[in-house]
Amino acid sequence: MSDKSYRFLIVAGEASGDLHGSGLVHALKMLQPNCRFSGLGGNRMRGEGVETFFDIDRMGAVGFVELLSDLSHYWNVYRVLVGEIRSGKYDAVILIDYPTLNLRLARQCRKHGCRVFFFISPQVWAWRKGRIKDIRRTVDKMFVLFPFEEEMYNKAGVSAEFLGHPFVETVQPTMPREEAIQEFSLDPEQKTIGLLPGSRNNEIQFLLDLMVDSAGEIRKKIKDSQFILPVADTLDPEIIRQRLKSNPLDIRVVTGKSYDVMNCCDYLIIASGSATLEAGLMGCPMVIVYRLKWITYWLARLLLNTKVYGLVNVVAGEKVVPELIQSKATAKNVADEALKVLNDPEKHGILRSRLFQVRGSLGEPGVMDRVAGRIFKILQEPPRHEKTSV
């Protein structure tokens, strides 16, 4: 590599993007130590030296209605980032997932002649497939996380590569199971159920009470059961504790350490999202739940083009674990699904084995190094897209 001091604008809008963004920044700096980074991210990206104009803590809208409630903030973020793109001081822009914002920024990059690398594809296979046309016009290279995405994009004329999934190397507990059980003050003789309500404040609003009520139903059937809740880095643990009030189920609230928590658990009640794939790679049986405002849900239903919602099921190509969405997400239904597995050791073992098979489809470790190497190689080539209006 040359000793050129590349400058990147990097944009991640939520916790998983912050995690992957920090890993990619680290890999880029290992190849080119003089690189500089600015953009939108969280604590992990700042820890790698990214100068952030905004934090991801207010970027948690998951639907049309929720986005409108804080529209002025989102507009301000967009305005500032567009100003950075227009400045012409960046060698490239790296956009990580978060399509509501990032596809709009990609159009601005094309307009102002700035190269675009998109890491972690929008889920166009699930909804709004028409966005592929915009991606073809505006993105120089799409780095995707699943083999089926590479095939889909290449057929549509998008330059896309599957170089592996970072979860293969990052989804690892930091301590042995026995040590984690002791650290979290759990009883090794009891069934342990993890509650993972998500990384956004509005997910906590819609899902935490459901999960607590479900835990109560499980406790009625399995007296020797215990519950643990890992709090995402994007959330304040005190908010969780306040919502639990007197906490009669004695739910252990743990800050971070989600992989160690998963490794302790016999079963998970988990919000739909990337965490379902992380749990799958850990081989942890689960039930996936999700709720939205009804108007957001019905609008999304009009656009969705998939039979399964949970990412672990999408990657597996079948409904390996149950999904309870919207009206089906009740405490009784959740508890019933959990009890089917918790009370049947054979079913529990078969499900763990099937989940471990998912890991084999996600490539080999070292994906960040491979993506970083491809980015620098492409930057030495002539631009794929010319400056033009979009």
C-alpha cells in the first residue's frame, strides 16, 4: 500500500452498524495508518478514532411514524452529512446499512462525484426491491453479508461481493460458561432464559413489558427458572431498571456482555434483528418477537416480500425458530413456544445443532481485512461512477 493519507466519511445509524464500522475502521487503519475518519457513529467507532458529528443514540426510528416524531433531528443529521459530501474533502464515503438515510446520502455522493462503498446491504430481498435501481446508479461497490445477496445484486447489474460475515469471528463469548454463570449470579441448576428486547428505545417501549409478562408465564410452569437481560450499549441500563419497577422475577440486568449472556442461556426471547443471527451462531434456541405501531406495521406489510422475518431464519432459508409478530406476540404464545423447547431436551439439542449449521454458510474469519483491502484496491482504479445529477 502507498503512504497516502486517505480521508473517509463513514456513516452508521445503529448499534450493529457501529460495531461493524469500528471493525472496518480498525482494518483500514492497519493497512493505511494515516487514514482519517469522520461521520456518524457510536462509542465503538469513536474508540477507533472516528470523529463523529452526531451520536447514534437518537437514530433509532424503525418505522414511518416513529421517524416523523423526531424529523427535525434526522433532517439536521442529513443536512450536515450532505454538507460534508459537498465539501469534496473525502476520498470516499462508507455507508453501513441504515438505508433510510444512507441511500439518500449515496445519491448525494453521486451528484458530487464522491465514491461510495456500501457495507451491509439494505434488505432489498425483503422489501422495496426497487431500491436496487438506485443502488446500481449510485454505489461503486456493495459489500454484502450473505452469498444469496451477491448473486441477486450481480444479476441486477450491481457490483457486489460477498467476502464473509463479520459475525463468524466477532460472535464469541469472552469467558467460559461456568465463569459467566458465576459472574451473573445465576444458579447453574436452574433453567436460564434471556430477554433481549433490542437496542433501540422504541423497541424497549414495545417489547420489554411483553418479555417480562412472558417470563412470568414461564415461571408459573417452571418454578426453577431464572431470567437475565443484557442491555445494549445504545441504551441506559437505569431506564430498564426503572421499567422493571420492583422486579418481582429478579431479572438480572447486565450491561453489555450479550454473547456471554447468550452462552449462559437455555432459551432466548429476542427481538427480530441482527441479534437473532448472533444468537443462532451461538447455538441458542429462541423465539423471535416484534411489535410496531399498527399503522407502521400495516404500511410495512404492503412492502414486505418475505415469508420469514428473523435474520437467522432468512439465512437458514426456513423457519428454524418461531416468529411471533404483532398480534401473535402475546405473553401466552411466547411462553408456549419457550416451554416446548425447555421441557424437551431432545428438541433442544436438535435445534442447537440446526442453528450451528447456519455458521457454515457465512464464510471464514478475516472479512474486515478482506473488505479493507478491496476498498484500497478500488480507490486506485478509475471511478466507476462519474459526477452527475441523480
